[in-house]
Amino acid sequence: RKEVEQDPGPFNVPEGATVAFNCTYSNSASQSFFWYRQDCRKEPKLLMSVYSSGNEDGRFTAQLNRASQYISLLIRDSKLSDSATYLCVVNDRTSGTYKYIFGTGTRLKVLA
Amino acid sequence: NAGVTQTPKFRVLKTGQSMTLLCAQDMNHEYMYWYRQDPGMGLRLIHYSVGEGTTAKGEVPDGYNVSRLKKQNFLLGLESAAPSQTSVYFCASRRREQETQYFGPGTRLLVL
């Protein structure tokens, strides 16, 4: 089983739609969780961290479910500019390491 | 403030040739990382550094060496390139106190 798994998509949604992605992780000791956005042929950029209580940033909401070991990203009122690949990232700090495990990404296409 | 820069942006090598990829950051970050990104694989950690003069192996270190002689620079070396090292290489850095990683624009390497 991969350490971090994502549905590769693509998710094709019309403008204005709400879309949600999930990401599962295998290490129950994982402590930090993030969503990064990567545009085609560009570098990843942090979209938002994921906190235990859930957090929101404008149209974006992130949730963490430790019991089921998954994180989610909800995008409301999708814009054309939201078209990108969304990477789930998990950091396991229990061993004192500083490694980040990246999912393969979920591709989103917002259609006019 | 340039952030994270990578040199070169694109390179073609023949099998067996050597080269060095340079990553430079002007944010005074302690931690630096080298990743490779391949289709369907996500970003995988090659080597990382938690400070000047220190380096450690990541998930896929074989065939690569690194050095961090100066805090702002992290070099990735390929001693004898192989076609399996064809990839997009990303460098990232972050502050010790924060987990946000800042990525460079990437280096596209093709090994023939």
C-alpha cells in the first residue's frame, strides 16, 4: 500500500460547482498534513495546511479524519483558475526525521 | 527577493556523463530538499539537509550525491547519468520553525 494515496482524476467540473478530493495515508503516526497546488509544468505551492479541527480559507476547506486516516479538500464555487493538480502531503515526525511524503496528485479541470 | 532558484532549467545528458544541479535560496532557510518528479510517481525525496554541512538520504538516493557547503546552496550531483534518471528535479527549502516548503521552478533532465 502506498504511504499516501490520491485518486488521480481528472475531475472535470463546471464553473461554480463544488468538488471534493480525498487523500488517504497509511502511517497512523503522521502528524502534519498539507495540500499543495501544482500547475502544469510548474513547481508545487502550498495551498493550505490541514489542522485537526478542520480549516477554511475562502472557498477552500480542509478536513482531517485521523480515525479513518484521510484528509479532504473541498473547493466551493470552482473557478477556471482552480484547474491544477492538487497534491496531498504528509509529514511523519515521530522518528525525528524531516521527510515529506507526497501523493501523486489529483487533477482538476474546471470547465467554462 | 528571488526565493528558490535552480540552475540549469533544462539539460540533456548522455549515459555516463556527470553533472551538478544547483539550488540557491535567499530566504535564510535552514532546511533544503531535493525531489524528483516522475509521471504517476509523485515527488520523491532524494536527499535533504537540515543545516550547513549536513546532509541525509531520502527515499531514492542511489546514483546521487549532495553537498551543502553554504547555507544558501544545495548541490545535487549525478556522477554517471543513467536513462532512469530522466526526470524533473525540484529543490525546496523551509524554515526550521515552519513546515511550508518553497519550491524552485525545477530542472528538466533528459538522459539519452
